[in-house]
Amino acid sequence: MNGSRAPYTHDELRRLLHPRSIAVIGASTRAGSFGLRTIRNLAGFDGAVYPVNARYDAVEGHRCYPDLAALPQAPDCAVIALNREAVKETIAQCVARGVGGIVLYASGYAETGRPELIQLQDQLLRLVEGTPTRLIGPNCLGINNYAIGARIMFGRMPKPRPLHHGAIGIVTQSGSVGMSLAQAMERGVPISHSIPVGNGADVGIADLIAYLAADEHCQAIVTVFEGVEDPRQLVQAAELAVSADKPLLVHKMAVGKQGAAAALSHTGALAGSHASFRAVLERAGAVMVDDLDDVMETAQFFAKAGRPTGRGVGIVLGSGGIGVAAADKAEEHGVALPQPEGATLETLKRHVPEFGALRNPCDVTAMTLNDDTAFEACCDAFLSDPAYSALLVVYPYADEFGTSRVPVWRRLAERHGKPVVNYWASEWLEGIGAEMLEAEPRIATFRSLRRLFRAVRAWHDLEAHRALPAAARLSSPDAAGQASAALAVAPSRTLTEREAKAALAPYGIPVVREILVQDAAAAAEAAAELGFPVAIKVESADIPHKTEAGVIRLNLRDAAEVAAGYDAIMAKARAVTPPTRISGVLVQPMVPQGIEIVAGVTNDHAFGPLVAFGFGGIFVELLKDTALLPAPFTPAEAEMALRNLRGASLLDGFRGLPAVSVAALAQVLARLSEFAADLSTTIAEVDVNPLICAGDRIVAVDALIVRRA
């Protein structure tokens, strides 16, 4: 894939992906051949099918042509079902004939990792570059456009079904993954497209997302991949999907070392940092789905749900037990279940018997077996209330009683323009009513409460992200110039703490006051000037991590402790670096106790500067809780990320520590992100560890900056 270009447009890919004519080069009557399988899969295609093979007069009732030149027209799409040795010449013929796009089955290219076969794949790309002919593959199982019955592949796939509201387009690297997901059609989930890219020599994941973003038959897009060669192109495609109001659900595999190694051998694609992918794609408006098992149910929910009008969910059911289970999962995933008030509560009082539950979840009890009036009235009350963005109901029995509820849910969803989220509680997973529910335009069905509340939380979070205010710069216009000057005068690539703080200070990042001294007596005088207790640290570009080297002393309370501490840390420092590399000792006032936040900057090779932040001190190993955002970001984005940390409650006060002003902390982090963005070509990494936070007081007490080589 050529990373220098924008994703292909819908028009550039339309002949390939929405063809009116298809040539199958290598068509055959031999049982099991890819050519014969492809011809048979096209039985439902309403366009022209042209088998191409000089050895046959006809294949499966279609006239067979000796070569491309003999066809009555240049086909929109050509499938090459030939061995690798014949591929280059055939692609050249397709380009010369004006074929709109090529599907290439042959494997044994870049996915092998062998240099000569990677080069061979590059040669195929050169043949189509700069021409109107697009190439999908090699190592591609084939493509499916179910809207027109075009199953252009050799594998076995579900037969196309009539599409209805909420159709999902699937884009994958792996053909088998795409086939597996598309089989959701068998339970009634509408699928508009299923397109694996294989090695993606020309048309890649980002191109297909961009195509589906403009496709009239697709309401939501699912993509599953291991890695992409141009992640920035993927971000562009995600932004196109968002601008078209098409939810984009992303599951990235190869998140660990073993997975990444497997990805390289499987597709030849580069598996990038999962955390970086998540941060940048969520910024672009994509929804990250962590588990492959969650993908299709989450996608059908987003395809049907529209946009939420609040963050609460109402639950109405006839089973107290399932209500308890639902409440547990809602709390686990941070989904609010507001208690009914006002008119909603009054309606419940009129319809729920005294042995029911006048709350959320609302247990209308088994009385609804004989009278659905109460059930519908309570559901209507929740959906009428602006506090609730969706209604959760339960399908407990896969029988006629279960299906009798569906018209009620349909009426209510249409009346209020809000989704009804159905928990299929029956273990008869595809029992009576399954296909009926999948066909409902505003009813989303889940077979797991965990999946259900994960999806609803992601739905609410996406809307909150959309509502964030636009960026407005916080730092002064000359901050970058001042910081660059501070970086330029530092003699080493790794800056000392004092030099790093001097570079950060122009951005309004509060740093602790300090005095550099050269002997124990001067250290004691500086401590008296600053006020006890103090901290002392050796300053040396050769010792970036002072705690590990033992060259720091904290909470020194008088001159004698300072003098003794000075001698001790200098002895430690001289053991690891020559005296000429030691600038002296920094004396700083001890910052009062507070919550410690660690913040750092890294320059990702694909996405540029990213800022990571989370809880430091004793919580680093305990919580392993970090947010990652692309730089620059706004205080509102930082505040949302802080509130989404698992340990966010620590910011509200913990074991006598003062509560932290999240707004003030978010301001400091946003300023650090502006530093990271402005100086991205100069700095390789930054570490501010820690920021000590108490109330509105946010102070950086240590910092490390490493310049680019």
C-alpha cells in the first residue's frame, strides 16, 4: 500500500466493489477448482458473468471466452483464479483492457516474509499504480457485495438475503475472519458487504472503510485487522466514516508480542502499538471493540441505535433476578441507571403491583403474562423520560410469548426514536423470534449482559466525545521559541532535571523551585533559604533516573541532615559517573503530600506525539492505569480521560489526602500536550514524574527530556 496517498474514493472503487460485469479468469469445470467455485458463487449475481479460459466453450451455462480481448466489453471486475506464475502477465492484460478492478486469489507473496516474494508483490502494485484499475489481494479469499448478489470468491459464504435497516459492512485482513463474522446473516443480521483485503498490496483496510462510508447500503462498518502499513491513512478513513454518520467498529488483533509475530507471518502487515491505535482512532471517532466475540452484536447495536439523548438506561422486566444481574453489569461498566422521578414514577405506581419493584430496574412481575398493559405503560414511561437514552428489556423465553412482546417494543421505539436493547436470556440462542428481532430497525439484541453494557457505555462515550468543545490554545504564542532555546543550550541529548524544567516552564507547567549547589555548606544554606524540609538530588545528564541510582534524599529537616545527605549522594554519583559530568546538587523544598500523577510523552513512528498519564507513586504497579491521548489535546479531553481511569475515585480524596481539582490537572496535561506537539521534531521523549496534586496545586517535582538523535 502506498502510504503517501489519501484513501481511494467511492468512485475509484465502485467498479471493483459494485460491478455490473465480472470476468473469471481461470474459470474451469474441474471439481474443486477456484474458478468453478467462483462461477457457482455468482449464481445470484444480476450482472454479466464472463468465464475466461481458452480450453472451454461454456462453464456452468455461461459462454466461455478464450481471453480478455474477446470479451464484449471491458469488465468492471476481473477475478484471477490462476497460479502465481501467470499473475503478472494477466494483471498487465487487465490494465491494458481497462478492467475496473482485480480480485487476486494467489498467495505466496509478502505474507511469507521472504524478500524476493515481497519484491514480487511490489511489482504487482507497480502494474496498477497510476491506472484506473484497482487491485485487491494478493492472498485474498474474495469479496462479497450482498446488496447485488456479488459473491466474488471461492469460499463458502451465506447466500445473500434482502437487506433492511441496519446493514453492516465488514472489512478484514483475514478471509476466514470475514467469513465467520458474515455468518451472522444466518441468524438474520443484515450484512451489506464482507471484504477481506489479504495482503492489501493496493486496496487496503482504509480504502474499504472510506468506500463503505459513502455506500448507500451500509449503515455501520466493522473492521478487524492485525496491522496496517499506513496508520495515518486509517485515521483519514475513520474521519470519513464519522463525517458520513457511519459508526466504525474496530477490533485490532496482534496486541501482544506473540500476536504481533503471528501477524507478520500471516499477512505481512505491520502490527503497530495497540495503545497508539486505540488513542488515535478513538480521537477520530471510531469505537474500539476489545473482543472479537463482541464485534457483531456491538455493530448491530450501533447500526440501529442512532445517537443517544442522555446517559441513563431504563430497565423494565418481569423477573427480579435478571434485573439484579443487569444492575450488576451496568455498575461494572459505568452505565447509569437513574431512579425514576416525577411523571415516570407516578406511572410506575399506577401499574406495578405492590410486590413488584417501583425502581430502576423495574420489575413489573409475572402479572404481565395475563395483561401486557402494565408492561407497555412502564416501558413507555421510561422512554418518554429525557433521563433515559435507551430501554433495556428481556427476551426470557424463545417461544410465542417472547415474540408477542416484539410489536410492543417496536411501537415504543418508533414513537420515541430511542433504541430498545433486548437481552436474549434464553439459552436457545437462535430460537423462535431470533430472526424477527434482528430485522427490527430499532431493537438491538444481545446474548450477553456484558456485551450489552459494554456497547451502551461505548455509545455514551462516543457521544460525549462528539460534544467536547473545540480546541483553544492555552500556551503563549512564544512558548515554543522559549522552549526551543532552552533545549538548544543543553549540552547533552538527555537533559538534566533543571534543564528539562526550564524547557517546560514557558508552557505554564508549574515546577518546584530549586537551587543548584556545589558543596555541603552551600546545600545547607540553600535549604535554610527555601525552608525545611527539603529534598536534595544529584544533577547529572548521565543519571536520568535518580531514585534507582540512589542519588536523591527526601524530607531532610535540618542543616546537619542536608550536609550528611549531600556527602552520601555525591559518593553514590561518583561511583557511576566522572566528577566532570556532575553539575552539582539540586536543593528543593518538599512539596506537601498529594496524589502523584505520572505524565510522559512519546513520539510514535506512525502517529506522532502521544501523551500518557496515570497514577504514580504506590499506585503505578497496583493499578497499571494509564490514559493515552494524541497531542495536542484540550483540557476537556484530558478531564474525560482522567475520569475514565479505573482509579478515578482517588482524585476525589483518599485516606486523608486532599481531593484533586481535575480541571486544574487537566489544564496542566493539556499544556504538556501543546509542548509535545510544538516540539515533536526536537524531542524523542518526556517524563514528568511525578506531578504532585492536591486541590488546585499541581506541581512537577521532577522531569526528564530526551532530544531526538
